[in-house]
Amino acid sequence: MTTAAQDGFKDKIAAAQQTAEARQRAHQSLGRPLSVAEEALADALMQLYADGVETPEAIAEGLNRLAIAPLSSGTGSWTAELLHDELETLNADLDAAYQENRQQS
């Protein structure tokens, strides 16, 4: 494939990703919108993963450095154990919301 063809393909994919339908599909498995705090945590986790942070201890340190408050308390410091508990609780809550609010096909 030529460079011009590759660029055209990339442009077409980028345009398709910007449609309202594509944006809605990106969150089709959510049973409820994320809260502001949950969005901040998700964004911070994505940044930490992009930076190559992998261990729970390093992720906790990164969340503290980024001043992301734990969801359950809104204050305090992250630890690997708290990270595990918070993610487990959030996952269970999102699973329950999905079961309650999912669209039937």
C-alpha cells in the first residue's frame, strides 16, 4: 500500500471514530455513566499504563503522585491493597448496573 493510500485509510478510520454512533459504541457495555471521580481514576490509570507502570505498588504510587483520591473515601493515600479493593468494588458496581440497565436485543 502506498503512503497516500495509507494516509487516506487512516483518515477514513479517524472520521468513522468521530461519529456519534461510534462514540456510543465505545461505552455500550456500561450500565451507567461513570462519575467524575471514576473518570479521573480511569484517565490516570490509562496514563500510568501508557508510561509503563505495571505493578500494583507502582500504580498506587502513581495515583498518589497524580493526586487521584480513592473512590470510597475521597481522601487518603493509595496502597496496592486499596487499589485492589477499589477496583473490585467498582467492577462489581458496574457489573450490577449493567445487569440492571442493559438493553435487551
